[in-house]
Amino acid sequence: MQMFQQKGMGSLVQQWSGGQTQAANPADMENGFEGSGIREGIAQKTGLPGSSISSVLAMAMPLLVHHVVSNGHVTADGESTGKEVNSGDMVRSVMERMTGSSGQVSDQDRSDQARAA
């Protein structure tokens, strides 16, 4: 968050912190992470091109920032509050928001699965 703010992108971080979690522009991810090695490291570990990494980050960053701010892990300025982050809960929350799924199996889904078996 602080990297983005230091690069003049504080208003974007404030929007995400406030709950505006629509996907960002991939170019904003390139600018925000420029010089940090984060995008490059992810690309190297996954084998995906940098443009794909930027697109995924553009979807995930607004959700991640909103999650850590709204759950009291960091302030809207990116300062730690000392509250521990449960990475499993954070990833689950972000994935649910990205996919529109709660990850829970409904009674109808169980019934359909039983019939199929």
C-alpha cells in the first residue's frame, strides 16, 4: 500500500480501502509495483508473462487492500495495527469475492451430487 502511495497513487489505495473493489487497471499494477521485484518474482515462480501477473494483481489488489483495512490489520495509510493476519481467511475472502462464490456447498448441490453418484 505504501509503495502505491509513494508513487502518487494514494487516491487509488483510498478507494480500495473504502470498499471500491472493482478491478484496477493492469498498468496501475505495473506502476505501483515498479522497482519492487514483486511482479517479476511472481512471473518467475509461475512461468506466467508479466502482463498476466499485472491483470491478476489488478483484480486481487483492491480486494486484498479492502480486506486488510476493513478487518483492522492495517490503517488506510498502510500502517500495521499489530493485528495478526490469517492468510487462509484472507485468501478465502478474496477468492470468494473474485468468483462470487462462498465456497459452501448448498443443500441443492448436495442433492445433485447424491443423484449423480
